[in-house]
Amino acid sequence: MKRRPARRPSPASSALRLSLLAAIGAGGCVEDQDPADAALPDAEQLDGSVDVAPDLAVDVGPDVAPPDMILPPPDMALPDGAPPPAPCEGAAPIMTPEGTPSGAVRCPDGAIDRVAAEVCEPRVDLPACPADAEGNEGGCAEDADCTDGPHGRCVQPPLGGGIAFCACRYGCATDSDCGEDEVCICAGVVDGSSRCVPAGCDTGADCDSGECGISSAYDGCDYSVRTACRAPDDLCRTDDECREMATGDTCEYTNGWGCQFQPVCGRPLTVDGAARTAAATPRGDWRTPARPALEALSAAERRALTRWWSQIGGLEHASVASFARTTMQLLALGAPADLLADTQAAAADEVRHARLAYGLASAYAGRPLGPAPLDLHDVGLELEKAAIVTALVDEGCVGETLGAAEAGFIAEAADPTVAEVGRGLVVDESRHAGLAWRTLKWLLADEALIPVAEAALARAADRLDEADYGDGPHLPAHGLPGPDARRALHRAAFADVVRPCAEALGLRAPA
């Protein structure tokens, strides 16, 4: 990472920093703090409540669409009698970097299917491990160390964070290079590498629909890829479809094809390094009714706000599972009672946050929205201390701190309903971030975990530095930061809050 020039933290960042430093008993370590910057809102006045209307214009009754159908915003109603998606006809073949068929095709609507098993170059399109990285924590120093499969290379993944982090990655040339229930996806289909991926199907011949889809999503570190049969009643086929309907960022397969959001405000539930949330679906029991001002908003702005508040609602909803997992881990480690009690209370806060966010999403959409079932079938319970520390840094110390910073932005909204929600979130998310740093402090009594925490912080800094915030409108009056504003918000929070808190615990913070 490049070192950025010094600057004075904003009052909001200073207040959050003092709050978290106080939580870990290090409130006096900041020398350049202006006392006027330290005031946080009065928690007794900020209980997260909002002015609510007796009812919304759209009632939740028997005519609401079933939970397995995502409703688009008001001006995007599905055409009457629209047929289910047909098999991918008129598809264009996707070629490898060498100009040979990859076995995958791009359908006219943008969906990608696997139609054949081809032979391709076993590419691993990542830089080789640096010569000075011998003894690094990644477990390899040269290609000869990578023997768990064919075509192994010792490379430097895009998450080094200033440390020499190398790891083995394995390319593939054919399906026979892969394990049972895996297939080889050639370079050029997802990115410049070939890879073995979990396979729900080999080709369309394995599927009733005739389509074997390729699901891929980038989590900031790597791609999560697999194949799965498509069906006429899938909730989505393409990423663009999810973004247009304001129900997610990517169309991917978890326990069925559905829209998934990238992580935003709050504590993410991570599975294999990727944030996991539920798709948005029509339901009225997960919303606190709210009436933001809609009169001056265009249809496109309402779609963007529906998407933003559905994102927040989905992440807050998934945070309940994240805190539940943390509770069990703390029990297994013999944690103090106060950490367990506060973790349980935080999970209850997240239910309230999700309802507030889905209430706003419903208002902007003009119809009730809430979470679909959350896929937890592969959410494991890791009990190794190093893994627990890594997840705590990612989900709590960084995730909750950035969430508190985003809540501070929302609290400045011109719309009074949105601002009231934001002020409640500031208090709760700041408390949750403080809980994460307190928990980390307790765990770091085992000094062997200090390098683990430092490595997790470094990787988080690299992900933040390389994050793609996409495009979209900047609507601060309704709590939606545009890409540039959100990037600046996250970087300021990391520099002004995460880094000082890490240093207060004796950790080497990323520059």
C-alpha cells in the first residue's frame, strides 16, 4: 500500500476513535485530540426508533407475491404472461487467451453456461512468489513446494498487505486434473486463470433445463466459482438483472440461484472469506414502517435507494448469524461473562437494525421487502484460536468500525426519517465495534496470536485499498454515499480509527 499524506481526522472519526479506544481502556493514548471533537450523541436519545406511519400505501395481504419471487421497483413490473427463461440459444463461445474454445458460452442475456469439457492451458495468472519471501506464512517459496495437485504454482495472491504472503494455486488443463465432483473452468471464462471448481453439473446434458450455469463472484480477494443447473424459476440469471431490480450485486449460486449483495454497513457474516447475505424478497414482517420523503426522487434514484437499504438490511440480518457464531466460539474459549452478554445483546440489536433498513427499502420500493432464507448449510464453527482472531478482525474490528463510519454518514442525511435511523445506528454500531476490539484485547493475552491479528489487519487494508466501489448516484439526503464518498469514508475510518486502535493494542498497523 502507498502511504497517504497526514491529515486531520474529521470530528466524526475522532469521536468514534475515542469511543473505541475507551472500550479497550486506551482512551488516553491519543495526543492530538481536540476535546470538542470527542462528543458522541447521547445514547439515551438515540434508541434507533423512527417516526412511523400508521400504514404504508401498500398493504401486506393475500395478494402479495410469494416469497420465491423478487419484485422489482414500481416502474419495472414484470410483463404479464412473460414466459420462463428458455435454454441459452444463439450463445457466443468464450475463447481462452490462446484463442481456443473454453467450453463456456455467453448467452444473449449475459448469463454464462458450460456446454463442453475442453482442453486448455493450465494457467495461474498471478505473480510468482518474490525471491525474498522464503519462510513466509503462506507455506511455499517456489513452485516445487506445491505438490497437492497438478500444475501447482507458488504465487502471491492479491492480499499481501505489506507482508510476504505466498500460497500455492493450482491450474487445470482438463476435468481429470480436478477432484471428484469438480470440473475445470478454463482461463478466459472468469479471469486469466484456469481452476477446478465444485460442480453441480458438467454440461447442460446433466440439467432438465438444458443449461449448466457458471456462478462466479469476486469478494475482494479471489473468485468463488462453481457450476449449477439453471431452472425456469431461478430468482436471477445475470448480475445486471440483480442490480436493475435492486436486489443484489451479483447473481450467484449458493443454495439456488439468487442475488447477493456485497458487504456494506455492519458486521458481515463471512463464509470462506466471502460475505454471505440473504436475497431481498417480498414480505412485510421484517420492516419497521417508515415514511422518507419520496416526492423529489426519480424512478432511478428510488431504485438505487431500494438497493442500498436492502443491502444494509441484508447485512444486518446476516449479522445475527455472525454474532451467534461468535457467541459459540467465545463459549468454547472460556470467555468472560461480560463479553458473552454483550455479544448476545448485539445480535438482538441487529434484528432491529434489519427491520429499520428493510422499512426504508420498502418505502423506496413502494412495496414490502424483507430477507429470503439465509443459506447457512456450509457455515462452519471454527474453534482454532488463530481462525477466530482472523474472523474477529475481519468481521468485527474492521467490519463494525467501517459500519459505524457509514452510520455516521447516514446520520447526517437531510431527510429526518433517514437521519433518525442513522443516529440510532451510530450508537449501536460504535458499541459493537468497541465490543470487537475488547474481545480482541482479551484474545491477545496469548502473544502467539499477535502476528495472526497483524496479518488479518494487513489483508483488510489491502482489500480496502483495492476495492472496486463500482458506480452509482450520490444521494446524501437519503443516506446513500456515492462510490467516491464511500471510498473516502472507508479509508478515513481505517486510517483514523482502525489503525490507532490496533496500535493501542500493541499491534503493528498497516501503513
